[in-house]
Amino acid sequence: MDGFVHAQYGKVVRVAPNKYSIDDPAACKLIYGFGAPLKKSTWYSMASDPKIGPNHNLFSVQDREMHAAMRKRQAGFYSMTSIKTYEPFVDECVSVFLEQFDRISKSGEIIDLQIWLQSYALDAISQMTYGVRHGLVDNGARDPDKHMQWLWDLQYFMTLGGLTFPWGLPLLLLRYGSIFSGAMKFVDRLDKQAEEKFDNGTVKETALDDGRPVTFFEKVLKARNANAEDFEKYHIGSSTNANMLAGSDTTSIALSSIMYHSLKSTHVWKRLREELNEAISNGSVTQPITFEQAQNLHYFQCVLKEALRVHPSIGLPMWRLIPQGGMEIGGTFFPESTWIGINPWVAHHNKEVFGNDIDVFNPDRWDANTTPKPKLDQMAAYSLAFGAGSRTCIGKNVSILEMNKLIPELVRRYDFDLLQPDKEPEIENNWFVKQKHINVRVQPAQ
């Protein structure tokens, strides 16, 4: 792990020609903070549509002013007010998930929990975005068209392409071009399904105030109808694709971390259930649990934060480009065009910030009743699970909604036996760090 390298060599480590990994909380604001002069490196260009260029989506756009303008026009889709309107869609996905787990818990079969959690994440983001559930959970977490694998391989393609851009791109296209086209076909199919739904009159795109749940896609259509010029100029329509391409893997990784570490630390699972049962008995939690109710479960929120700390979704530095004239950061001068970045896995294992027990899953470190506020603020500032500063993941609230809606229901209804509690899950890092083979036996809660 890069963290071990930083422990040996210090806050700045050269990891490749012209590329430096940083582990310095004080430098975080200088690199990622609001108003920081560093723009994203060309690594992010691989997430763009080659027909349009890098300035077509919030993730890949490098120009800071363009990013600010795009984000301003899309922020409403992801605001907390909008998030609450997506909650009924997630309720539907959770209900289907629980129906399947009721069956599984009675059969005694062994399942790969990671696959189920990723199936839920993909179905939930599809339901919120298009009003069309992809159907993986309905089909027993089976993915015959291999869409989850397409999305994962696409990320691999983008990462290698970003690191070798531009000289390595022709070779990658030759080797992995079919992966890219496959993932795009997946998203295009959902786009067409949604368009047909609106075109045949099932949904009125201009009448969105009739009290029913409103999809993300409908909000995008409303933006197009309101201002077609802005819609095209700022590529607002690309946000639907971005939801699908990034929303499922990141959320499933977080869900897998929550479940694996809570189950491995049996006292954590016990405390989660005790807290939930107490909330149920005093009437502060209903069935199904609401987003707001879940956010008021104090210990559960500590578990969520700690799971994101010990296993963040991103496992490579979030590369930024030193501006013209060079720049000094943390006492080190970097010439212009140098790539520098902080890897969340490195940051989250910084002992000065998170304590000497960085390798221990300890939700209590986030407990505001026992941890001083300055320490909590320090940890929060160096918690990079969703990025940092102006480039913080715009879909953060969507992912948090999915976690808050599912996990308490699993705690409420089931017991899980990890088949290999002493063995860490296999992981694969292609920028996202995905767990594999979290095999469990599910039983009704005792």
C-alpha cells in the first residue's frame, strides 16, 4: 500500500515520472479546495465522449470555470430536496431485495453478498434515473448480459488509458474497444426505454407536479424544455449516463464494506441491532425506514463513516496538474505540468489524523459524544471517500440514500454468517477498489 511507502519516505513520494503521491492534510485544501488553481489531469479525459471532448461531463471536464457552470446547472438534480423525491424508487428496490432475502434465509443457501449488493446498487440507480429497474435483483442477482462486468471493464479501460494517454490509447482501443462499446450500448438501451416511456404518453414530461415520484431523467427533460441552449452547451443530458457508469460500483463497494466489517466485528452488528430495536420500540423508526430516520441512528452513521474510511471506493491518487509557473506545496516545489494527487487509501490510513489504530474497524472514533469536535473536524476534512472541494462527487447524496435505506433493513431482518471470517475479501483495484467473494449464509434474525 502507498501508505506504507509514505510512512517510510514522508509526505511526498514520486511514484512515476512526473507523478507524485501526497499524504499531507494541510496540502489537501491547496490541491482540492475551493479556489485551488490546480485542474484535473488528462487522466480524466478518458471518461469523456471522444466525439465531444473532455468538457462534456462533470467528471472529465478540466476547465474549472466550465466545471463550475456545469455543476451549477445540475446541482438541483442531486440536492437533498431532490434526493427525497427519489426515495420511493429506492423503497421499491429495497422491497424486491428483501423478498429475495426472505427466500434465501429460509433455504439456507450460500450467497456472494458482494454480487447481491452490486445488483441492488445498479437496480436502484437505474430506477431513480429512468424509472426502469434493470432487474438484476429480481433475477436472483444474475446478470446474463454481463452489464456489471462491462461497467467494471470500462473503468479498467479508462484507467489504463488515462495513465498512458495519448501514446497508449491506440493499443487499448485495439484490445478493449469492444468493452467500451458494450457499456455504451447498455446505457443507450436504458435511454431508449425511458424515451419510449415518455413518447407514448405514459409519463407527461412537462407535468411533474402531480404528486408522484419524479425520476432523474424527467428532471433532465424538464431542464431541456426550459432552456434547450443551456442544456446543449453544458451537456446536462450526459448526467444520466454518468449516474449509471459511476453510481453502481462506488455504492456497492461502500455497501460491501459496511456489511463485511460489521459482520466480522460481531459486537458492531450487535450494537447496530440494539440501536435499531430501541428506535423501533420508541417509534422513531417505521417500516420501511425513511432516509431521515436512518440518518438519526447515531451509531449506524458512525459505522457508515468508518466503513468508508477503511475501504474507500477510490484506490489511486486523484490526479491534479500543477499550473503554469510551478507551485510549492508542503515545502516542496513542483514544476508546472507535474501530476500530484492524494490517494484516499493513503489519506484514510494517516495515523496523525485517524489514530494509531488505523487498521482497526472502529466506528467509535466518529462518536461525537466521546471524540472532541476539533478531532472530528480534522478527520472529516481528510475523509476523501467522495473526493474533496469543488470536485466532490455530485452524486454523493444518492449513494448515501441507497446505503441508509438498505442496511438498517438487513440489520432488522437477518443474521449473516461469514463463511471465512478470518480471511480478508479478495480485492481488485482499477481506480475503484472492488471486493470479491464475500460469501455468507443468511438466516432470519433471532
